[in-house]
Amino acid sequence: MHPRPMMALLATLMVAAAMDLVRPASASTVEASGMSSDPMPATTAEDPKRNEVATVPSGRARSAADQPDWVEDVEAFYAARAGTMLWHDERGATERGRALMRTLAAADDWGLDPAAYRVIPPVDLTGEQLIDADLRLTFAAISYAKHAQDGRVAPEQLSRWLEGSAKGFSAATVLAALYSADETGKALESFHPVHAGFLRLKEAYVSLRDRPGKANKEMRDRIRANLERWRWLPTDLGRRHVWNNIPAFETQLFEDGREIFRERLVVGGVKTQTPVFSDAIRFLVFHPDWGVPPSLKVRDLLPRLAAGDASVLERRDMRIVGRSADSYDWNKIDIRRIPIVQNPGPSNPLGRVKFMFPNKHDVYMHDTPQKHLFDQKNRAASNGCIRVRDPLRFAEVLLGPDKGWTSRDIARLTARGATENNRVDLAEPVAVHNVYFTTVADASRTLTVHSDVYGHDKRVIEALDGAPLDRIRARDPAVAHQREIERLMEAKYVAPRRQPEPEWAPQEPRAPSYSGSPYPPWARGIFGGFVFGYR
């Protein structure tokens, strides 16, 4: 047989030999996605990194059941180098291979599990064992890089209100980076996040390792969950970016790493959580109208509309976009699909301005008339959207660098009688990250701990410890919330016909007054609620 076909066959058999020995740890909790890319150019005979090739015995079968997703990339990488081993020679593991092993063994320093990266000890290996060891180390290194970059757990597997940022992952890219590096261990560690907050938290995690006691063990678990969530973020947070830390009930705006704005937030309630995801603020709307959420449509508006009380919308300064209430059969229509909005005004829950980053959750940041909520310690009280205590200053720091506007311009746009639904686009969108960090290490290495208000720490810790994902998903509040709305729709509850309007009903819908409260009695209980509250 010609030498080149023989070497290609050898490379294929080398990977096949390792497949029975390679098993990704905690397969139920690890999201593995290998995206192929072109391998590095084949090395020449003069390449100093090439080692002697051990002979692979024939007849070794590949297991199809537990294959990593990176087999094709690995096969191509070995084949492009004429099937030579990457980390071993005829004497055993090379120093480059041993450096990889040391990094894998120290995975706990980064909140990863060393047991997930099992390799063959580099002692007394010959022939077939060398090939097994080389391939197992290759796949272990790829798994480590995947977990370091994207995390061991796919957030979407835990809750509909958790999302990760797609960064793309390629086994070929990992192998190229490791193979070309002089220090393979450091090259492998480079796949971890490089954000200062992550690195400081990693230091705190290591510092607690040797401290005894249940409290320290629990704190390490919490930090481990937070390190995992750092890996869900984009690699580049943005030169200017908004940082909404949900458990801290606080927003920050950073520019070139420097904080230029900080303010209190009101976030979603326990049953109507603010989703964790990243996007970009693209425009602001001054004097906005408010889209009534599905839960409120079903529970509060549908009974009255189905009873023939079409004027309920006018009394509450609401309207259906493009049609009248009389044009629907409310006992048959799905009200969730009907666009109902409340007009701009003093009772509008969005206040004077909203900050839009269009997303599938229909969540955004905005002003609110309910200023008293910002004085509470636990500010998980909205229907999912994010309320800002000083939205006008926030608008100024967003629009100032973008358009050269000052506080006077913002005051003009928000003055009484100014243009309603006035959209102002940002020339350069500003990244926004809705994050969930219950442990934060600042520049002075002080560790701040926030309450696990949504229970995400518990979900992530269970997943990292190997709990079945379907059991975790079954307790997802997002699923329960959707089921409750579906239940209300199926119940087809209809209020008694001609249900009288309460005495509080305002006569002047655009300028109501409710004895010092910005909301009428029907809204007061809802605004403070979790399941069907206003945003």
C-alpha cells in the first residue's frame, strides 16, 4: 500500500481505538457542540513537535453510542499530521502532554470537575497504550476547553428564563491553539473567561478550598454556580455596556471599563422573573404607550369584555390597536393575541421613557410611577421588565455620547405635552446584559453575597452535581407561569353580564386621581403582585 493511504488509515484507527475509552462526564448536564473548521496545515517532517508513530492493531471497533461530537475534527487533525501522536512519543508523555495533564488535574481551581477529564497515567505505556493515551488526552483537552468557554450546563436546559450567548466552538480551533502553543497548559486555560469579575471570583473560590465547615462548602458551591454563569456571557461585553445584576437589584453603565452610572432597579417577581440574557439597547421611546401583558388581559380584561362591557378599555385609557372592542367575539377569541395598549399618561406603568432592546421575552427597561418600590430591600416586584429609579439620568448618559444631548434635551422630551411615542434611535447600540450574580468579588477582593431570589444558584448547583435535567426543568417557574395562563384561558371564566363598574372609575381617563396613588384600586393589588403584576 502507498505510504500516504496507509497513514490516513492509521489516523482513523487511532481515533477508533480511543472511542471505547473516551466517555464525556455527566453527559446529561454537558452541552457539547463541536463545529468543524479547517484543520491546521499538515506539518512537515522537520516539525520538532512530531513524534514517533506507534502501530495501531487492526480490528479495533468504534463505539457509535457514546461518540463525542468532535470525532471528525480530531480525525482530520491527526490525518493532516500523518497520524503522529500529539502529546506522546515512544517513551511516553512529552512535557507538552504532561502540561496538559497538570491543567486538567487542576480543573477545580476554575470551578470545573477534574473527574470529567480522565486520562491514562503517563507511566510504563507502550505501543497500543500510547495511542489510547494520546487520543484520550486529546478528547479530554477538548472537553475542558468547551466547559471553560461555554460552561458544563446549557442554561436553556434549566429554565426558559435563562439564556447563554452563542460564542461558537470548534474542536479543530482548540487543537490548533494547543498544538501551536509553547505552553500547552496555559493555552488550555486561555479558554476560560478573561473578565476581571470572573478572575476575582475564581481567586475567592480557590481561597475557600481548604477552609473547613459547612458554611464554607456552601459558599464554594455558590461561587461555583456563579463561575458557571460567567461562562454564559459573551466574550466581549462591549466598550459601553449596561450591567443589570438581578439579585443586586442594581444597574451599572460601563464605558471602557469605568463605571459612569449606577442606579437601583425593580426587577421581575419570583413567578414572573426577569430573564437572564444579553442584547443591545437600540432605541428609546419617550412618553410611550404600554402593551398590556397576556396575564392581565386574561385575568382582568377578558371577563369584562366577554360580559359585554366594551367600555372597560376606555375607562382605563386603553385601546385595541387598529380595531374596536365591539368587532370581536370575546367568548371565542384568544385575547392574548389582541394588541391592547394603555395610552401615555400619568397612570401609564412605563412612565416617561422606556429603553428598548427587542427580544423574544418582550422585556425592557423603563420609568415607573411607583417610586416607593425603590425604597424596599427586596425589589423583585415587576411582571418581568426592569424599572429604573432615575430613568432621565439614564437616558442622558446613553444619549449624551451618542447625540451630544444634555439634561435639558431630556427634560424637553419628557415635558408634559411633548410628543407621544417619540422614538429616538441610538446611532451605536449599547450592549445590555441581564445577569444573575449572587456572589461578586470587587477590585479590593471583597466578596459581596446577594440573596438567591430566583433560585438559580440551586438549579445550577444541582445540574453541576449531576441531577437529572428533566427534574430541574419540571420546577421551572417559567413553565408554571405559562401553564397558569393556559389554565385561565381554558377555564373561559366569564363575569356576570353587565357587571357594574366600581365607584372609583375615573371620569377623565387621561388625568385620573386616586387619592394619592398613581393607580386605581383594581390595579393596586395587581401592581404589587408577582404573577399578574404590571411591569
